[in-house]
Amino acid sequence: MNLGLEYLIRSGLIKSWLSVPCSLFLTEYDTDNRLVVTIGEEFKPSEFFSVKHWHISNCQPEQALPSITEGRVPKADIFSHPMVIVPGHRLFRYHLESIPVGYNHYSHPMSNEVYDFFFDASVNSLAHRRKKHDWLWERFLHIYVPNLLSLTRYINSAYRSDAEIAEDQRQLVQEYYPAVWAYWEKWTKYMLHLDSTPGELIFSKEYRTHS
């Protein structure tokens, strides 16, 4: 992680960028079970967040969505509450894209517009959004179309990246398994939340402390 992001995390400044809905992708240390935690506002002005645990590793093929555990977390406790900082779990690693160095020089600094573009890209990188999307997809496919998961990896693994294979899989599911694809649209609607600053970055300091 670059020094700028590390400073935002260590200083706690990144916490002020929390916006909801957001999600955290977690893996249990001992079992490798996966858990998605989502944080959202309640329906009316409230001093609480609505926090859901989506138990994706326990989901069955006949379920459109995984079962959930839901709770109300005081906004003042969002960075310490065990519904959010879940014991025994590690946080999905934040994936940072490299920033070209040729845009900035001591005698000719980059423009504000270019700086803002690269800064925004560093705190919500395309690489992280793609990795997070594919992390959820891999678990989804394992539940609903496991044969496709093994088949496409066997056929394509020597020639294509994991991201390209995942995209091939999604195209096949959308075309040949429309009912399953409808489930995937529900999963992404309720669990992905890629537009805001990633939960994996916002809560990274707390998960380091409690690991």
C-alpha cells in the first residue's frame, strides 16, 4: 500500500469517508467460510446503522439469497462493534492500482484535475472493484453452477486470466441459466456496493488491530 493511503489509515482520517451502503468481505480464519457484512441507514433519521451478515458459505442452491443475521449498531460504535469488526475473521485485502509516475515532476507538478483523478482511483481502485466482484462471483458460482466453475477453469486456465475466465462464466450463466442470473443480480444489488469508498479500506485499521 502506498504511503498516502497508509497515512489515511493510520491517522484514522479514512474513517470520515465512510458512506453507506457499504460492504465488507470477510473470510473466517479457521474454516475459510466467507461472510459479507453490509452497513446501511435505517429507514428514518436514526443514531443507528442497520448491519447485516450475509452467510454466503451456508447458502443452498434453492435460495435466491443467503440467510442473514441483522442487527442495529450505534453510529458512535461502528468502528468497534463486533457486528462490524467480526471476531475470528480476516478482511479481504484492498487491491491498489499502480499510479504512473511520469505525470508529476518537481518542475512541473500535475494539474489539479489529474491529481484528483489519480487520488480518487487510489481510494476506490478499479482493480479492487474487479477483485471484489470476482470474489463474490466465485462463491456464487460454487453454490449454483459448480460444474461450470470447474469446467471453465480447466479449459481456460492456461490461456486467460482469472478475471477473463470469470467474465466468460458470467456470459455463459446469463445466456444459459437465466434463473441463476436473476439470483446473481440480487446478490450484487444487496451485497456488492462498489460506488463508495470500499469497506475494506475504511475498516482496515480495525481489522489489523483485532487480527
